[in-house]
Amino acid sequence: MSQNLSRGSDTLVWSSVMQNGYWSGEIWNRRKDGSVFPEWPSIAAIKSDEGVLKEYVAVFSDITKHKQDEEKIRYQANFDALTGLPNRTLLSDRLAQSILSANRENWKLGLLFVDLDQFKVVNDTFGHVVGDELLQQVAERIRECEREVDTVARFGGDEFVILLQDISDPEVAVAISTKIIEAVTDPFRLYERDIFIGASIGITVYPEDAGTADALLRNADMAMYQAKGAWS
């Protein structure tokens, strides 16, 4: 197997070995079949009692499984297991970054807080299996309503949040909200049944309505409850 070290990095490795007597780090290596994989080599300089260099000892560890485990942990920390959507943690990070971009580029941001109507009735009547599949289908329909630059996140339970990037006018948020309500209102076919639900959506716009991520989420949440109350 040949190590995938560049000339510059190879020089740094051996410089560290010569100066410190040891080096370890992550590299990419190539198997005989041509596939690449992550590897963790450890190289040590062995000296005699008199301090004379005798030999080098290198140990190479395939860390593919370790990298896969890291990626799985990173995914679980940032994405919802049921729908595959970004979760509350990743949404918070993207919202914070979007506010920085909006300030720098003089953009407006929209935040939509979506709560499903009648979902609890469906979940209690038909069970969690049907409820989970319904949430998956709702997530897919909402995805189809977003633009490529936007983020759809599952906030928890039957709540979703949509972060709208660089909107020219608040009416853009209203138009997308209307599209989402229409998509969710169409019946869902689950286990040979037609399931009917709805959606209540609260809208808030940065920077007009709030200046921080927490305030935007609170305002959108309150607006959603006002929308839900108007139809109850």
C-alpha cells in the first residue's frame, strides 16, 4: 500500500520524527483494489543508549470503523432520526450563521414555525406507527415547498421550522407558508386509509420582527399559536 502523503506533508512528518523522535497523525492510504481509506500511522525513531539512531518503527492502524462511528455520532447529533431533517441543534447553528450573513449582506430572513393540526388525534387513534409514517410524509411534502437555499428542520414532535434565506419581501414567506398549508391539507394515504390533517404556521422576519435567533423562534412560535387559535 502506498501512503497518500504530499511532498510537503511528508517533509513535515520526518522533520517531526527527527526533532521529537515521534510522529502520529491521520492520512489517507490506498488498498490494492484502488479504494482509499483513512489510516493512523505512528512513527518512532529508536536510538541506542548512546543516542545513536538505530532504526525507525512504524505502526499503521486502519481507522475506517472509527471514522464511520464518528460520522454516525455527528449525524445523530444534528439530524432527526425519523425524518432525516436537520434537528433543533443544527437549525440553531444555521440560524445563527444566517443572521451573520444577513447582517453582512443586508438580507432579510424568514422563519416559519409549523404545527400540525389534528396530528394527536391521528396518533392516538391509529397508533405511533401510522403517526411516524405520517410525519415522514409531511416532512417530504414540506421539503418540496422549500427553495434550495432554505432549511427545513423538525423542531420536535409534530412541529417543523423552516428557515428562509435572503427573502426580498415578507410576502415570500407568506407565499411559501400558503404552499405548505395546501400541501399538508391534501389527504395522506396510509395503510389503505385517507388521513386528513392541517397546519398552523407562524411567520417572523429578520431584522424587522426580532434581532436574535432566540427572539425569532419565540416570535414565530407565538405567531403560530395565534394562527392556531384563529381557526379553533
